[in-house]
Amino acid sequence: MVVRFVLQFDRISLPEDSPALRAEVREFLAAESEHLARPNSDFGTGHDPAFSRKLGARGWIGMTWPKQYGGAERSFFERYVVTEELLAAGAPVSAHWIADRQSGPLLLRFGTDAQREAYVPPIARGESYFSIGMSEPNTGSDLASVRTTAKRTGDGWLINGTKLWTSEAHRNHYMITLVRTDAPSDNRHAGLSQIIVDLKNDGARIRPIRNIAGSEDFNEVVFEDVLVPEDRIVGEPGNGWQQVTSELAYERAGPERFLSAFRVFVELVRAAGEAPEPQLAAAIGRIAAHLMALRRMSISVAGMLEDGQSPEVEAALVKGLGNDFEKLLPEVARLAVPTGPGAEHRRFRQTFADTLLLSPAFTIRGGTREILRGVIARGLGLR
Amino acid sequence: MDTRQLLIDTAERIFSDHCDKAVLDAAERGEFPERLWNVVRENGFHELAMADSGVDLKDAFAVIRVAGRHALPLPMVEILLANRWLQSSAELAVIGRLEGDRIADVPWAGNAKRALGIDWEGADGVSTSVSVEEIGTARNVAAESRDGLPVMAGAQPLGLNEPAFEMLALGRVASMAGCLERILELSLQYANEREQFGRPISKFQAIQHNLAIVAGEVAAASRAADAAIDALEGDRFALEVAAAKARVGEAAGIVAESAHQVHGAMGFTHEHQLHHFTRRVWAWRDEYGNEAFWQERLGRHLAGIGAEKVWDFLATRG
Ligand SMILES: Cc1cc2nc3c(=O)[nH]c(=O)nc-3n(C[C@H](O)[C@H](O)[C@H](O)COP(=O)(O)OP(=O)(O)OC[C@H]3O[C@@H](n4cnc5c(N)ncnc54)[C@H](O)[C@@H]3O)c2cc1C
């Protein structure tokens, strides 16, 4: 038997008209410098509702969605251009990020007309923010093991259990919560459902958890007999597993999966000056060579998605490679920047420190490195 | 089907038929692969990069990549580009590095009628006849012929009007991309076939993860090579080659290391075919500039354009 390598990364480029849009975003960012005081390319850093509303007003949230629901009916490629420009500039995007990337598309695909009308337009305006309620104290990589339950009562869904690591739950408006609506059975993926929880009004207890960077971005969300109305369920009861897995390719191959540490690179180039020593130049070149390849792979996946394919394995591969690179970048940069007397490089050191403290999460959130490698191995026919 | 795919499929078929382990072993013992060379000529592959070949230069590099998949023991990069620059395919001509009045790292100099010496810095070169008596034979780590010879009296300046050195480096990039793909395939196949502890070793998570890493590197190398090939004849070609040679070279080390680990002792034997491929990527990553060389070039360029413009550089080409 001859084994052929099956993974495909088509030679796709962004469309010709993307420079105009790109220029528009850059102009916008230049004018909004007050929001960019401490640039950070990590999509999970920088909660700035005023900035999100400005993006919404420009039509840059929900870009690919139907106009009927506040979208702009633009292509995935155009969305790609906007998101990568925002991340590269280190703009504060965390408020609307999940709603734009995940929750909006989920509601458009599986939600009722009433849900779409109620929830989607405010997302596109940059006013309504969503969290992902998947992980729990005893549920991490093994997502099908969730224990939070929702029971149908005469008045709606009665939720009990605890969600953990819920990013931005203390700041956001809603959480799409993965719950068991049926008791566990032999089919581990059956009996799961997604329910919209109003984080401000439904009575879930939200406790922020300090991370190693000293900030409070993720939370514990406790449900004790929290009752939510019947019409908060998304899609058919029991269809939760299909729904959470359906958007994985979108979630995994975007530019946020290799750009989290990008500002460190910018500061490395600044610290290097115009004519760096060979080793320092080589560090810059090494990082750039990785970035160029990763970006093209990521755009290939975007193209395959636009094409209607579902490149699940390719997306996992780009995320895995990209996340490892996000950790490599600061390490390469750190050793390249001169130390010692006269070599202060404060901007570099600040940006490096900010990123280093976030970096452990790069290979954990959104599917750990090990889980992704398992997905790739399956794609290679090894499992 | 487009021309490129047609060429790739044809090359794939012909190279599979005419390049096996016996051919590779003989070439590595120093026997010129005469039969293979005849097949290549009969099919016109040696003329693919010539201006009047009717084939897009990019497609010629796609064929070089297929040659890499097969570890073809002919210097396809040097043959194709020598014929292009000489505007003739009448005799076997090859290429090496011009160093003053000598040319180094020339493949199969003893079998060639003509050798081109390319200057790494100036992108120019000479074309000289070959005097068999004055050849110093040498090999790279893959036992590929890399001879030294003098520039003879009567040698002609080449007068190149394209970035010759970068094109040669691109040749190594394309060859490595093909070769790396093959190394992954060999490793997948071995992992599925070899059994220990009562099951195929592919069922062990450590093996799966190593191969997932290899797949990532191979995919990145492949995409980087495609991008550099697409950049041929464009204004950013030299920088795209720099990025690709740096990235693919880095992948080569990781892939070769892991492939050997997965193959155990069997992969360490001369009898197994793995080493024909791993030794080649080890050799090729160092030829026409290693990773550090190209990283530095790219890095110097980026430092020159400055921190506020690096993103623009990265985002300008899809
Ligand atoms: C910054 C940050 C933000 C997050 N935000 C959210 C959020 O908004 N909403 C949400 O629901 N979750 C969120 N998460 C949680 C995230 O999804 C989980 O951390 C992730 O799924 C891994 O789960 P875990 O942390 O419990 O690790 P575990 O699953 O306990 O894994 C621990 C280690 O074991 C390894 N491991 C586990 N299983 C296997 C296996 N089968 N084979 C090999 N190795 C294995 C893992 O790779 C990891 O290295 C966030 C996490 C972080 C760090």
C-alpha cells in the first residue's frame, strides 16, 4: 500500500479588491489611536465597548451576515482582511470577538427567526457581547462530559451546574451554554443542548478568576436553579454536539491563531534598528518566514471554507502550528534583543512581558495542542 | 486538467517507473544514471525551463518538486537552469558556485560537457568547458556529486538578466518540498505497518503526535514553496525565496529527525529507503544558503523598512 499525503492547502490569495478595504481599516485605526494605547495582538485582551461600537458602525462586525440581520453580506476574505488588520495593530477586540466569530453565526444557522431578530443585529452593531459556556470543573478537553443540566419545566429551562474559565462572563451580556437536557446514555454526544443565558439578568452567579498576568478575564459561572424562558434554547434540544462541532473550522483557522504575539515582533524590529547585527536580523527573518507561511495556510483554509468545503483537519493543523509559533516568537525575540548597559528597549520588554504572561493559554484555549494533534492524526489515518 | 497538473502527473509516473532504490544506490556509488538521463531527455524534461519550451517557468519548478519526491539522482535544478541560461540543451550542462577562477559544488562534473559558475553575490556567472583531468570529486551528505573544477581559458561570461542565485535556491526549496512530503508518507506507512506490543505503533499517542508535528511542518513547507514558486518573475521574488528557503530548511531538520525516530533501527539501515530522502533534505537545506543565511537577508530587509511597516510587508501578498 502506498500512502499519499492527503492534506491540501490550496494556493489561494486574497482577492484583488482587498487593498482598498485594508487601507480603509488602517485609516480608521490611525484615527482611533486613543484605543490603541497599549497594543496587544491577543484577541482575548482588550475589552473596549466604545471601540467595538465604532467597528460595528463601520460594518466590520458580522461582515458576512445577511443585511436583514445587520450584516454586510461581504465575503470571508473581506472579514479576514479586517480581523487580521485589527489584530496586527493590537486593537482591543475582545468585547465583540466571540459574538462576531461564533455566537452570531451559530444563531444565524440554528436559531429561530425570533432569536435572530432579537440577538443578531445588536451583535453587528458592536453593542451585544457573548461568552462561550462549555468548560466546567470536570470538563475540559473531554467536552462531551459536561454535567450542567437544564430541565424543561412549565415555565422554561431550569439550569443547575457550574461553568468554568468562561472568558468575559463578568462583562458580556449573554453566554451560549452547553448543557445536558437528557440523562447521559451510551451515545455520549446525545442529549446535549445549547441555551442562551442572560448573564446580567437570569441570576447566574459570576465570579471572576485572576490569571497569571494578574487580570480578571475568565470566570466561574454558577447555576443554582436558574430559570430561563423556553425560547432560549438554540436549535433542537439534543442537537448541541452537532452545533458546537459544526463551527470548529471557522473557529480554528483564523488569523487570531497565529498573531497573538505579533506585537512582540513589531517591537523586535523596532529594537533592531535599521541595520542590525546578523544574528538579530536572522531572528527577524526567521519569525517573518514562519508568519508568511502560516498566513498563507490560514488564507487557504478561509478559501476552502468560502468554497463550501469543510477543512476540519487542515484547520486543526493551522491552529496547532500557529499556536506553537505564537509561543516560539517571543522566545526567539527575547534572545535576539541585546541586553546589558545602554540596551534598555523598554517598549520591547513591556510588550514581551505582556505577551509572555498570556502565552501559556495560546496552546490551551480553543482546543489544546494535544487534542489538535489527535485531530490531525485522525486525518492522517493513524487513529 | 491544466498544464501543470498534466506535467506533474506525467513526471510522477515516469519517475516512479525509472527511479528505484537500485538506481539511487548506483548513483550514490558514483555511477551516472545514464538510463534515467535518457528517459528524462526523451520526455523533454531537461528543456522545461528554457524560454521557448512553451511551459510556464513555474510549472518547470513544479516538476522539480516531483523529482524531489523521488530523490531523483539527477541534478534537475542545475540541468534545467543551465539549459535555460545557455539557451541550449545540446549537451549535458550543470551549475556550481563561482569562487574566483574555480567553480565549486558542481554535480556530475565528469559527465557534463559544460559547467556554469554562478556568483552568489553578483547574480552573474561564467560558462566554461569541462576538463575531466582537472576535476576534484566530492559529495554532499547525501552522496550527491558535488565536484570542483577550474574555469577554463575561453570561458564566456553568462550575462544573466534574472536572479540566478535565488532561482537556484528556489530549486532546492521545490526539491525539499517534494522530498519532505515523501518522508511523511514513508513514515505514515511504516507506522501503520510496524507492530509492537500487539498493535501497530501508529496506535501509540506519542507516535501520532510526532507524525502530526511532521504533517504540520510538511504542510508549511509545501505552502511556503508554492508561494515562492508563484513569486517567480515578480518584484518580490528574492524575498519570497528567502522566506521559503528559511522555512522549508527549518522544516527539513524537524521532519528528518522525527521520521527516523518513527522508523526505529530499520530507518538507520542502508537497506531501507528512508535515508535517500532524509540525507537529501539534510544536504539541500545547506545548499544555496542555509536558514541563517536567508533569515538574515529577509531580516535585514525588514529592519530596513522599519517596525511600522513590517505588517504591511507581510500582508501585501496573499
Ligand atoms: C485563557 C483561556 C480562556 C478560556 N476561555 C474559555 C471560555 O470562554 N469558555 C470555555 O468554555 N472554556 C474556556 N477555556 C477553557 C478551555 O477550553 C480549556 O482549558 C481546554 O478545553 C482544556 O481543558 P482543561 O484546561 O480542563 O485541560 P485538560 O483537558 O484537563 O487537559 C490538561 C492537559 O492534559 C492534556 N490532555 C487532555 N486530554 C488528553 C488526551 N486525550 N490526550 C493527550 N493529552 C490530553 C491536555 O492537552 C492538557 O495538556 C479557556 C481557557 C483559557 C486558558
